[in-house]
Amino acid sequence: MAFLAVLLAALTATQVYGAFAPERRATCAGGQRVKNAECCAWFPVLEDIVPNMFGGECGDDAHGALRLTFHDAIGFSRSGGGGGGADGSIIVFNDTELMFNANAGLDDPIDTEAPFITKHKVTPGDFIQFAGAVSLSLCPGAPQVGFFMGRPPPKAPAPAPDGLVPEPFDSVSKILARMSDAGGFSPEEVVALLSSHSVAGADTIDPTIPGTPFDSTPSIMDTQVFIEVQLKGTLFPGPEPGQGEVESAVAGEMRLESDHLIARDSRTSCFWQEMAGNQSRMQQQFAAAFLKMSMIGHNPNSLIDCSDVIPAPPALPANAGPHLPPTLDQKDIQQACPTSAFPTFPVLPGPAETVPAIPQA
Ligand code: HEM
Ligand SMILES: *[C@@H]1O[C@H](CO)[C@@H](O)[C@H](O)[C@H]1NC(C)=O
Ligand SMILES: *[C@@H]1O[C@H](CO)[C@@H](O)[C@H](O)[C@H]1NC(C)=O
């Protein structure tokens, strides 16, 4: 814990003092300068996967790669009996782990990533976390997250056992306990990690409507998910609710029961509210928790900092400020934090919107 804190503090310091040209000790074949020479190996991977795996966009493949980082890493238990954490076991032992209900739909990103892992001869654990970090670099508004390399291949027999990946129908207590046991995450860090649901949707909760987004702006990483999940739910996007789905406030948008309850639980509601509309807070908190997640199952001291390979994401578009969806208003916000009021946001003009599905890769 202490060394991780030191490491995260060091990373923040690097970002803060980045303007003073941090020492870059190696020059890669392509001319890029990096702190650690081993990291040069990742530039060809980066240049391949951005166009050829992600199509250069924050779309379905980027979302799937981001989700995969979580489902691989979280397969670990501090109390014993877990898998190896962020070790690539979800790919290497796909025959086991993809049978788990919580991993439904991950065959898509795994099929997408597997040929690139073979081609570039990197470990699956490193590749999954690298691809997740790179996927975020394509999402306007996302923070520039860190990436460390050096995860060995999963040790056999190393599939994670079933039951370690949170389900959208789990209670808040169960989710918080699991996240603490897996990675020592605080309730605040769990909320921070859920910023990922800003660039996300569901394919399997209601299989009749694949690509149904969790907020109205799934191709940018803004804080709309924190605002929209706090609205009173009125509709289901599909013909029938799936397991772990509750009513959302916007047509075409799906709300997970877990997100809904975490937004309203006394242990998490105030922090959830602080994220709404605070882009820089969301970015900082998410980046720190995401890096911590990428190291589950590993001693950070045995990994090499290759954060300087990850490109900076584009900024949010100028017209993408936090807002309430058209026709809704502040009265539709279900206040949950007992100590301060939910911030107010302008209502987007125009008729009630129907959020289009995320085009499927
Ligand atoms: C902690 C509790 C969490 C629960 C219960 C949960 C649940 C879910 C569910 C049910 C889906 C939809 C899957 C489908 O039907 O296709 C989903 C999608 C997604 N989740 Fe989570 N999630 C959690 C945390 C996270 C975390 C920590 C991350 C990453 C840091 C993450 C990233 C994503 C992404 C990017 C998608 C969209 C995938 C796509 O659009 O293809 N989730 N999540
Ligand atoms: C696991 O991966 C192998 C190799 O890509 C593939 O043939 C197999 O169908 C996969 N299994 C599952 C359950 O997805
Ligand atoms: C946003 O969060 C930062 C901390 O990350 C805080 O200093 C700032 O006051 C917050 N802004 C608002 C408007 O709440």
C-alpha cells in the first residue's frame, strides 16, 4: 500500500512537473524519447493498434478494450483463492473465464486483441492494460493514464475462479467488499472507476438492443454519466428490462442497477455528486484508480513505467459542457448526498432526445 502511494505520488509529480522536461534517457528507433529504453517496444504496437484495432476512434472496440482491463484485473483476492489479477488469464484461459456470466460479451474484445498479442509478442497481461490505456487516448475528455509493463504470462493453472467480477445486480455492499478485496479500492475509488461507464454501453443485458449506451455521449469521456444516472428513471430502452437493469431517464439509454444504487448509497452518493460536472476531478480520480487497477496481482516495483508511450487524449469538444438532457430539469435529479445539493446544470434545448445505439464493430 505504502509503496503504491509513493508510486502514484511520483507519477503525479511527473505530470505536474512535465513542463520542466523530465529526464528522458532513451531514444527509440522512431525518434521518441522515453525514460526507460524497454518502453520503445510499445511504439510499434501503438502505431498498429490505433488504426488497425481501434479504427482511430472511441467506439465499440475502444469501449470493449477498456472493459477488458477491468474483467482481467479484478480476478484477484487479497484473502486468497483468487486468480492472478491483471495477468491476461482472461485471454489465456478464455475457455474457463468466458463461461462466467459476468464476462458475457468479452469474446468480442478478446477476438479483436488476440491476433495483435501474437503478432507483437508481448504478454497478454501487458497487452490488455496497454490497449485499455490507448483506448482512452482516443476518447476526448479522458485523462492521460499511466501504463507499466512487465506482467509475466499467467501461471498455470491460473484462471480466475467464478464470482470475482461484480455483476450489475449485486448489492452496493457486495460490490464495495469485492472491490476492496480485489484491489484495496475505497468506495471513492470505486466511484472514480465508474467514470469508465461514460464511454460504455451494454450488448448482453438486453441482447435485443446491442450497443445501448450508459449516457448520452458514449464517444467522449465527460461526466454526463454521473448526471444522467442521478435523474429519476422513467423508461427502459428495450422491450423488457434485463437482469441488473433499472429505468433510465433518456430514451435509447440504459441504466445499470449497480450504477443507480451506487449513486444513491450513503457511502458513495456524495462522491458521485462531486464528479458530476467536475471534469478535472473525474480525470484525476479515474487516472489514479485505473493505474492502481492495472497493477492488481503485481508488485509495482517489478514493473517498468512506460507511461510516456501513451498519447494524450483530445480535449472535450468546446460545446460538450455538463448539461441536463432536453426537456428534463433540476427537479428530476434525485438528491442523494445528504450534506450538499447536487450542482445545477443548463438544460440542453430542443425536443426529448433518443440516444442512438453505439455502432457495433
Ligand atoms: C464495479 C462494478 C461494475 C459493474 C457491476 C459493471 C457492469 C457492467 C455491465 C453489466 C456492462 C455491460 C456489459 C454488456 O452487456 O455488454 C458494463 C460495460 C462496461 N463497463 Fe462496467 N461495470 C463495473 C465496473 C467497471 C469498471 C471498473 C470499468 C473499467 C475501468 C468498466 C468498464 C466498462 C466499459 C468500458 C463497458 C462498455 C463495454 C462496451 O461498450 O462494449 N466497468 N459494465
Ligand atoms: C478461446 O480462444 C481460442 C483461441 O483463440 C478459441 O479457439 C476458443 O473458441 C476460445 N474459447 C471461448 C470459450 O471463447
Ligand atoms: C472540482 O474538483 C477540484 C478537485 O479536483 C476542486 O478543487 C474544485 O473545487 C472542484 N470544482 C467544483 C466546481 O466543485
